[in-house]
Amino acid sequence: MKKILFASSEVHPLIKTGGLADVAGSLPRALAEISQDIRVILPNYSSLKKTEDVHFISSVRVNNQDANILETRLPDSNVIVWLADCPALFDSPGNPYVDETGNPWENIADRFALFSRIIVEVAMNRAHLDWQPNVVHCNDWQTGLVPALLSVESNTPSTVFTIHNMAYQGMFPESTFADLNLPRQLWHPNGLEYHEMLSFIKGGLAYADRITTVSPTYALEIQTPEYGYGLEGLLSHKYHILSGIINGMDLDQWNPEADTSISEPYSVKSLEKKAINKTSLQARSSLPVNKSVLVFGLISRLVEQKGVDLLIDCLPEMVEMPLQLVLLGSGDKSVEQKLMNFARLYPKKISVTIGYDESLAHQIEAGVDVFLMPSRFEPCGLNQMYSQRYGTIPIVRETGGLVDTIEDALPKSLANNTATGVSFKEASGGALLEAIKRTMLLYNDKKTWKKIQTTAMGKDFSWKNSAEQYLALYEEI
Ligand code: ADP
């Protein structure tokens, strides 16, 4: 049995801004289920949704600052969660990274440096918790200083650093290094320094015993300039300790057989009921109700990464085709505006909802035939997994986790029953449009379509699978 301290800046359902929270909420449970002693640590933000009992267990002093450790549990589990409590830094409204008005916290470096120092105290068993981990598993730049700070100690636990998105690195001016009172020996180009800037993520990449990312393909991609954001050299130098482990998905929350947000639950044995979800979605979206028309869906943050502009390039042609689109997302205002303009011009073809709506997200997954994910890069991606479980065929660009979780419907994969989606290579509207046309041909062949749906719905996207791979890694170090 391994003792693991799992450190993350967000943990679902306590607090979530993105995919990291899902991993931090699910992987520790899955590791506990395979009998590992795992504790989760995150900052005690004032906006945490605390449903379980929370109590004080100890106090620590780090870098001349007092902090407390509070203890709670992950809801409906025995997984212990420690909250790093420092009201002066974390007790303000907003999310982990931005304030109420959406601006990045001015003291964000102080916040996560302090969080990292508290993690180090717990990791070294100096926080009066009477527990020392064998492994500290850090996630993204917010915990990047942990492996660096542990490197100047002796008799330390091993460290794993997981990259959930290379695009976010925690970069600060050189002066921040001194302001944070970090050990001088960490300031060099093979340490925390990146072109005379302080890089938090480099703390993880340069000092952790193992580096992982959330899919095998993304682990290769980040070693290239296109995806490495300047750190491709360091990452390719570290290739021997770098690997990809695909995320699992929440099989209870995303289960078409027991989904309380959709009109008619269904399974692979009652796929005909999926059409009821389609017609309800059409009615709710003010689209013409027609169960045989091909319906495309998209649920996404509307940011450059997600390639929604490729879809916008295709829309003038798509509106001339026999299909409908149901889109849900929020983000870049100009993208929102363009999508809404199309919806206004073609109300019988396109429905657009701007906002974040979990219940609608479930209805889209259940109600559409095809799910669009034309991402420019995608470390892992979740929606393509949800789609397959819902018998909704994903169209994806061949990048990151999308490559590792989808089998393109080509003659060979169709013949050996492994096809689960449609993929395209080039990040262009033209390539996406070709994939859309190919999908329409597949849809017209009902037998083939059902075969793809059946294969997709039978795939194993459980966290157990991923947890076992992480455990093998912990055991290796
Ligand atoms: P990322 O973490 O890069 O945003 P993922 O595909 O890994 O992308 O995860 C996104 C998650 O957020 C999925 O669960 C998706 O359904 C959800 N999501 C994104 N945008 C919305 C939205 N507007 N409304 C509801 N859910 C959304």
C-alpha cells in the first residue's frame, strides 16, 4: 500500500474551473478503491462547497506566515481532504485564479507559493499530522514549487508532477523569486529560471522524479515546439521519465441508463430511445422536430484551443445541408457573437446557448447524433468520452487525448468493429468539412452507424484503469 499526498488547486465537487478538478475529484477515489492510503490537499478558498464536516487539525508556520490545516472528506467517500487554510490569502471572493471581476489575482504567486510550502510541510511530516507520504503527486504549475522545494531537503518522499495543460505555466518576473524568499540554489536555467523569469511549472518539470501528462499522444506532442510553449527542449530531455496516462471519466454522472437530466434514459439495447432525447432537445432548442435529421452538437469553452473557429468556417456550407446544430458554450466574446449571428440568420438550423449549463450539456450528449471537437490541442478531453458512452459519434481533430480515445471509421476499423468516431488531421475548416461529409455518408448507412454506436458505447473509460497505471508508476519510483 502506498501513502500518497495528492495536491491540486481545484477538486470537484469542492471547487471546479476545468478538467483538473475532475481528475482531482476522481483519481483519489479510484486509488482509495484499490486500497491505497491517499490524502488530497487544496487551498481553503472561501468559495469552496463544503458538504462534509470540516474541522481544524493543526497549524503550521511557513515563510513567517501562520497557516492551519483543516480536515474534511471527499463527499460520499472516506478520502481525507486537507484544506490549507490561510485567510489572509484565500479568503476572498472569486475563483482560484481570478478575482470577482475576472482579473488574475495580483498575489497569485504568493497564494500558490504558500500553498506549495504548506504541502512541503505535510510531505515532510512537519505539520503535526503524524503521517508521511511515500509519494507527493503534484498537478500543474500551482504546485510546481513543491518538487523544487523538496529538492533542497533530505529524506523526502518521491514526487510525480502531472501536466494537465502546457499552456498555463505560472510565469512571473525575476523579482518575484526574491519576494517569495525561495532558496537561492533553485535560481538557474536548469531550475526555476526561464529566460530571466520565474517559472512555477519548471519546478515540477526540472525536479520531479516522474512527469506525466493526461494522454500518451500529448506526452509526445509537448516535446515539440508547436505544443511545448518553449519548454519542449526540457521535456524532450526528460523523455525517459515522461509518460502519458489517459484520464478516466465519471461513469455515474455520465450514464445514459440513469441520467436524470435527459428525457428518456437508454442503453445500447434500447438505442431507439435516443431519438426521444433528440426530439426533446429539438423542441427545447426551438428547432424543427424531426427524428431522422442528422443533429450535430458542441459543448465547449469558446477559446482558441477548442478550434470553434474551424466550425465557424464550415457554417456557411453546413446551413445548406440537411442537418441541425445545437451549440452550448461561453468564452471569447467575438466567437459568441459570431455563433449567435448564425443562429439568428438560420433559426431552423442552428441553436446557440451562451452560458454554462450542465443539465443542457447532458441533454445535448443524449440528443445529438454527432459531437464536434475540432480542438487545436487537447491534453485529454472529456466530451469525446461522454459522447461515446451516449452512442453519440464524435468528430475530432487528431490531437492529444482525442487520438488516444477515438478510432477513426475507416474501412479497416469498420471491418474489425473498432471504429468509434471520425477524425481529421489538419486544423482547417476544409478538413473539418470533409470529416462532416464523411460522417453524413456513414449516418445514411443505418447498419454501419449502429455498429459504430455499439462499439463506442462498449468502451471502458473507467478511472480504475487509469488509477492502476498511476499506482504502477508510484511503485516504480
Ligand atoms: P476543458 O477542461 O479543456 O474545458 P474537457 O473536455 O476536458 O475540456 O472538459 C470540459 C468539461 O466542461 C466537460 O465536462 C464539458 O461538458 C464541460 N463544459 C464545458 N463548457 C460547458 C458549458 N458551457 N456548459 C456545460 N458544461 C460545459
